[in-house]
Amino acid sequence: MVTAGLTARLRTGVAARVRGFLGEVGELFVIALEGLRRTWDVRTWGWEFAEQSWFLARVTSVPVMLVSLPLGATVALQVGQLASQLGAQSSTGGAVIVGLVREVAPIAAALIIAGAGGSAMTADMGARRIRDELAAMESMAVNPVHRLVTPRLWASSMVSMLLASLVIVSGAAGGFVFNVLLQDVTPGAYFAGAVSLLQTSDLLVTLLKSWMFGLIAAAVACYMGMNCAASPVGVGRAVNRAIVVAFMLVFALNYVISTVYFVAFPPTH
């Protein structure tokens, strides 16, 4: 009887956790879709979009360059050493830039957006919840999702696309320094390998990834802030949860998109 009771409680607890998890996932998707639904009404969120875009660009541009430069240099150093052992140093530039374009750029941009910009979004929305600003907006027949979440979704996604381009340029510059100046590879060989391996679809998929990753980071940040506990401790916990959940969703979606892309467009070289 005791074992049966413990088993029943365990099943009940697991079922409750699963229902709670699925409920949170559903609410997250509802906020994201509701935010995108009023995209056409630009007059209500245009100024907020401009402010959020400027804020995100200001707090993420320098960190992403500081991450990309040594990252590209490190990849070039490691790949260059392996390529020199195989007698294919001229292919180092292609490997570095292709890796930056296909995987590193959208992931790095999303992590910076979620870590620097998303944490600020979560704290801002949590502070509004504590001060009852969200409830006050609802009492005045103003939908807080349309007024606050919509501009943040579009600002985060657009800035993420721009950051991906900045990651590619910064990483390629860092790889150029190590590969050309320290490993005696000619500049023409460094860039020729990248041009021969890259495809137009690689760039398009990278921009799509960056846009979706930025959208996910903003949606998670807004959801966690709008549903946090009404206390400073609750806001701090919501910030931590938002960063972790955004990272997990970004890595999972990146795996799915990359798998589908390589099946649909297999490498030609």
C-alpha cells in the first residue's frame, strides 16, 4: 500500500510538472504570436522600436566585436596548424570564413542578444510588472503585448541580423591576422578559399537564423519579465531563467535548421 501510494504521488507530481511546462511553452508562443499579429500597426510601436534598436545596438556591438576577433583568430590558428600538417594551408581561410558564416555568426549574435539585451528586457518588463504598469495599461484598454513586446521582437531580430554580419567581418579580420601575418599564407589564397566554398544559400540561411534567434531571445525575455514574481528577487530569477531558456531554444533550433539545410542543400565541394 505504501509503495502504491508513493508511486501515485510520483506520477501526480510528474504529470503536474509536465502540464506546467507545456503551459509555459504555450504561453510563450501565445505572447510571440500575439506580438507579431499587430506588426502592421507601426504607429503604435514605431518610436519604441527605434529606441530598443538603438539600445540593443549600443550594448551589443562592442561585446560582439570583442568576442568575434579572438574567436576568428583562434579558429584560424587551430585550423591553420592542422592544414599545415596536411599541406593545405591555402584552405585555412575558406574553412574559417565558412564556419563563421554557417554556424558561428548567428549563434554568437543570438548569445550576445540574449545575454546583454535580453537580460535588460527581462529586468525592464519585470520592473513594470512590480510597479503595476502592465495592469495599468490593461485598465486603460492598451494591450501591453502590442505596445511593449512587438517593438522588442522586431528590434531584437533586426539587430541580431546586423550583429551576424559584424561577427563575420570581425571574425574574418581576426583570422586574417593570424593566418596571413603569422602563418605566411597569401591574402589571395585566404579569401579565394572562402569564395569557392561559400554559397548564396549559406548567407540567406545565416540571416534567417539570426532573425529567428533574435526573435526567440526577445520573446523569452518579455515572457519571463511579464510573468515573474512581484519582487526584486523574482526579477533576478526571471533574468537568469530567460538567459538559460533562450540559450537552450537557440541551440535546439540551430540544430534543426542546420540539419534541414544540409539535407536540402548538400555541399557541392
